[in-house]
Amino acid sequence: MLEELAQADAAVAGCVDASAWALPEHDLVAALDAAHRLEQRLAMVKLALVRELDGRGTSTAQGASSTAVWLRDRLRLGVGAARRLVELAATLDAAPAGVQDALAGGAVDVEQVRVIADTVSTVHTAAGAEAAEKAVGVLVEWAGQFEPTLLRKLGTRILDHVAPEVADAAAKAAMEAEARRACRDRHVTLSELRDGRLRLSGILDGEAAGLLRAAIDPMTAPSGPDDPRSPGQRRHDAFSDLCRLALRTGELPEHGGEPAQVVVTTSFETLARRLGAGTLDTGPQLTPETVRRLACDAAILPAVLGGSGQTLDVGRQRRLITGPLRRALVLRDRGCAFPGCDRPPRWCDAHHIHHWADGGSTSLTNAVLLCSHHHRHVHSGKWTVRLGGDGHPEFVPPAWLDPDRLPRRNQYHRRT
């Protein structure tokens, strides 16, 4: 074996020095196929060697705590990769001969071997040795056409091909087992970071996952061709919008005897002069810009305190755009008024064009509907909002975007 591996090493070294650029395209493709096939055959040899070394206890004899640790030091692998190598060697050793022959012949790769071995084991448990033997042939044939992920998905229905008489019962049992696992494993964890942010993690069962995707997917599309947000940031903003909608419905259970709501505490001077920060009732602090933005909408109620701490306002009706006034605003704007945005009214905040804390009135002529993303955008001060001569909102872009600063309007919600 050592002599043959040395010869193979020399042959591969010759290929490394060869000029691939000189090959015609069909020879390049053929060479790629040959290199991949050789890689899988070498993987079979490597796994057989690892399995034999593991069985002999070579690692412990040489002072290592396990074969994986020994491989890590010997081959300079990450310990995770070393563990997977040991596990795959054991899997291949226990796999049917047909699977080993397929890998040795270069017909499948090591990841496909893992999928085939797992699937055949499941078939053996459900339908016996004869069906398992049939499954090997079917799966090896499929491996010539499909990559590991799709092969595993197809393998879930392998019993339909090799043991149809037990397929339905096995599928039902597998589905029930999966449902029990999903029920057991479901959880959501909220981990508070030092700066007041939350790390959200968890596992949703199938039903909850479907509900979340149905609610959040329509809101994760880019707001326009120049949307700078990453997909993860868009999902974050969509999740925030989903919470806003839930709070706005007024149908959430009471919390501590009060309606579910977000309370921001700040001084009137802080709000009016845009200085200092506000504090959520849960503890974290918010920037002045965020406090002023949140203060625009009735779904989130600010608690504004005077200098001596007395409550001056907890969502005063003369400041909040609610009831008939909001309905009139919806009839006028029909959704987020920012140019190019298609968000409907239920996802929008009512924004004071001239901020209430600066003396602005709560009226239709001083209000505009904005989705949360564009609400933040407008509060950054880069765009100017005003009502045009016809009473509809228009937005003046910053000079760096349009030197002429020509007003723009949302054409998406216009009546035809």
C-alpha cells in the first residue's frame, strides 16, 4: 500500500505542475471528473486507515485522549473535522458492501456516503435486511444524479421504492416521531446584552415556523434598488414591524394590569432640544433621535416627565394622531408616503412633519404616514417632508443624492 500511495503521490504531483490553461474545454471537464473520482477513492483509503487505527487504539498508545485528538495533532485538522473523520470512518465500516464499493469506485463522495448509510439504517429498521439491500442500489444510482442535500430529501421516500407495503406506516411513524421531537425542542431564548440589546435564538416547530414565515417574508424584500440593508437587517426590521402591528391591534393580553405597550421616559427638555437619551421601562436607553421618532405614533406611548419628575404626558390625545384623524391620514396617503415604498397603512406610523415637541400641531396638514424604516430615515434629517400645493406629501432629497433637490412623491399608492 505504501508503495502504491507513493506512486499515486508522484503522479498527482506531476498533475500539479501541468498547465491546465493549455487543455481544451472538454479535456478540462474530463480532468475535473477524473480528479474528483480519484479524490473519493483516496477518501475510501483514508477512512479505512482511520478506522483501523481507531480500532487498534493507536491514539491512546501514543498518549492522546482519543483518535480525534490524535488526528488533530497528526494531520493538523480542526478538532471538529477530526471527529467527523472518525465518525465517518465508523459509518463506512458499518455500511453495506455496496456503499463501500461505490465510494472506492469514485461513484459517490463521502457526504453522499453519510446520507446513504443513514437512510439504509432507517430502512433496515423499518422493513428489514432485504429492503435495506435494495435501498443501497437505488440510493447509489440516485447519488450519481443528486447532491447530498437533495439525496437525503429523496431518501425520506425510499420505502415507496423498496418496500411499498410498509411505506405509509413508516412515514406516519416518522412524522409522529418528528412532531414529538419538534414539540420537545421548541424554545425561544432572549439574552440581554450589556448595552440593552437582545440576542434572539431558538427553535420553532413546523407550525410556528410557517406562521412566522408567512408574516415576515412579505416584509423582507428590499425597499428599493438602493436599499443598503443586508438580508439579516431586513429580517430584523420586519420582525420589529410585526411587533408594532401586534401592539397596535390592542388585542394582546394585559401585562401587569396595563395594556401591552412600550413606555419611554424622558424629560421634556430632552425631547424638545434633542439632547440626552430616553429610557425604556425595561431599562435600556435610547438615543434622542429614536425617542422623538417613537413619540410620533400612538402604538408606542411615551411617558414625558417635568423637571421635578411629575408626569406631564403619557400619550396625550391632542398630540397623538389617532381615531378620525388617523383614518383621514390613511385615506389621504393610503400607505407609506415615502417615494417608492409599498408598505400598507397598517405597517405605518403617523409622523409629525413639524415635530410636536417643537410646537407642531396635531393635524392632517402636519402629518404623514411612514413605515418604520422610512420613519427612521426621515428622522435622520437627510430628507425634508412637506405638503405640496394639492395637500399631498412630497419629499425633498438631500443634495448629495440630487443636486437640484427636486421633490419626489410616492406613485405606488396614487389612485388611478
